[in-house]
Amino acid sequence: MPGTSLRFTGLRRRFGRLAVLEGVSGAVAEGEALLVTGPNGSGKSTLLRCLAGLLAPDAGTVELTEEGRLLDPAGRRRSVGYVAPDLAFYEELTAGENLAFFSRLRGAPPARGQDLLARLGLPAERQAGALSSGMRQRLRWVWALLHRPRLLLLDEPFQNLDAGGEAAARALLAEHLAAGGLAVVANPSPLELGRAAPNLALG
Amino acid sequence: MPPPTSRSADWLAEAGAVFVKEWRCELRTRYALNTLALFAFTTLVVASAGLGPLGASAAVGTPVLPVLLWLILLFAAAAGLPRSFVQEEETHTATALRLAATPSALFCGKLAYGATLMVALEALVAPLFLAMMQLDVAAPGLFVATLLGGGYGLAAANTLIAAMIAQARGRSTLFAVLAFPVTLPLLLLVVELTRNAVAGEPSGGALTQLLLYDATVTVASLMLFPVVWNP
């Protein structure tokens, strides 16, 4: 994935009078995972939402470059793979139907979703509303990787996963990084992520 | 850069996927269908009992009954259509949509769903209304065109306003405040057209105005939607 990089500089975000992010900066290069740690409420999720283009920062810049081209916030939203606790799916639809729907939106081949479902051991025919919290987390992983994103934004990515689920998710993350992908991983406590960029501690 | 035809096909596939998803979810929960049908049926019965063939003479019925028909359709639509976007926010599926969908394709898919839902509602309500009120329509072609154009206009206005209020607090109040100026010209037009259809009078320029209203709301929605949908 040549020419891919992420750089964010001086990010500031307030909610009313509460300053959640204040001058946060960092950078990630190809094949690197940046681990963002900090206690609850330190702004890890807010940072990831700003990086994804889901939240506009009050100040600062986010520069995601792919193939040497700087993406605007709309391009960033379409490009990133995002795993977060606030990501939900249509409970009336099965896991397979949810993925088929988002595959069509993402322009991803249906076989990609089926392959990822099999790797994460997720039953395609189970209704999303009937999935356990661990199974929902697996579905978030599948959803995030559907379109082969170059940047993965992972907010507490191994939350609720059992040992098998965590191993499968870690394997997918390792493959992503080995292929030159980037990742920003937010977690309250340190995680072993292989070849990692310097950690960013918030709070 | 992909050729324009490929991008158009991708856009159409996205809008189609949203349309199919909306109907699939709706047919499994029947939330909007039940809300719209129940509201329409209740008001129909009340109107029929109070102002039906025994309560309204032909002289009074022609000017009054079209107003009633469109009030029923307006409030039934307002009860069901805004759920489309509000539910995405309440169930937190909006995040996945924001990251995966092209805003204009998302809006058009939702609009197509709302418009077909309105057609289904009108197909249920209009014949029942005419039968229960014993109201004869002298120009059925104009009547059907008014129902289709008015239904589309209501769906487009409701879809846009629903997107605007979905992330706000006090949604019900905000919906009423925003819907009033947007739907008032539409309602005045469709009531006039329905009266013309019942009396067998020519539509004059009102049908053209209705089409212009629909086109204006659609274009304005496509321009506004990315702004209200994204941060």
C-alpha cells in the first residue's frame, strides 16, 4: 500500500466547556500501529472519531494520504475501516444480510464478507439482534475490513472477544500491517501490537 | 479515475441497496406500515362518521373533503416517515452508514422508500375515502396525478426534515416547526388540484407548480443533505 500515511496535528475538540482533546498530534507510517492509551474519558474515542471524519475537530488538521493523494473528510470516511463500541448493525437483518448491504455500499465483492465471516467464525444466518456482545464485536471486525481499508481505526478492538476471537482478530490486524496498512488502536491499557509506532498517551 | 458510467452504476447500486434494505427492515418490523395504516384508518372512520355521506352535502363536500383527505395523508406520513432517519440515530446504525454510503445515494434510496410507502398508503386510503364519503371524482387522471405528485412531495419534504432533526433534541417540536413552511405550499396546491379533479375542472397551472415543487424539494434536498448528515 505505497504512499499511505496519516498525520494529525494540534487536534482540539471541546464538548461545551469540557475540553476532551487539546493539541493532540501524532503520525503513523505504512505497516505501523499507533497505540493510543489513557483512562476512561481521556478522549481516545473522540480522537478516533475525528480521524475517521465522524467528528469535526474545533482546531487542528488530519491528513490521510493514499497513493500520494490527500483525502478530504468525505474521502476519509469512505476509506477507513472502523471498529468501535458505538458501531451497530440492523438488528432485523442477519449478519450475512448486513454484510451484503454494506458490501454493495462499499463496492466490495460479496465473497470478501463470506471469507471474513468464516475466518472470524461468525454464523451468517444469525440475526444481528440475536448476536452476543462478542459476536457483535466479530461482526464489527468483518465490517471494518470488507473494503480492504488502508487505515484501520480500532477503538477497544478486542473488547468482549473470547480467546479464539481475539486470536483471529489479531491475525487479521497482523496481515493488514504486513501488507503495509496503517492502524490507530485505542485502548485503556497497553496492548502488544507487534511493530508499533510510539505510543500516544492521553489524559 | 473510473469512467462516469461506472460511477453512475455504483451510485445507482448504492441507492438501490438502501431502498431494498429499508423495505426489508420495514417488512420485518412493520413499524411504519402499521403506524401509517392505523392512523389513516382511524382518521378515515372518524371523518366518515362525522362528515360522511349523511353529514356533508355535495355542495359542501367538494370544497371540504379534499382538505380532509390531504390532512389524513399529511399526518399519516408525518407519523411514519421521519422514523427512517431517526431510527438510524437511535439504534446507532447511522455511524456505519456515514462511513459506508455516498450521501446523495443514501438520501435517494431513503426517498424512494418514503415515496413508495406513500404510494402504498394512498392506494389504501384514497379508494376507501372516496367510497366512505361517496365522493365522485370527475377527472380520475388528474386525481391520480395529484396523489402521485403530492405523495412524492410529502415523502421528499419529510425525508429531508427527518434527516435534519435526527441528531437534534426535541425532535417532535423541531419537526413541526420545520415541516410547516416546507409542506404548506404543497398542501395548498394538492388541495386545489384535488378539488379540480372532483369537480372535473382543468388543473390550470397548478399541476405544473406541483411538479416544480417536487423538483425544487428534491434538488434542495440533494444539496442540503450532505451538510446536515455529515459533521
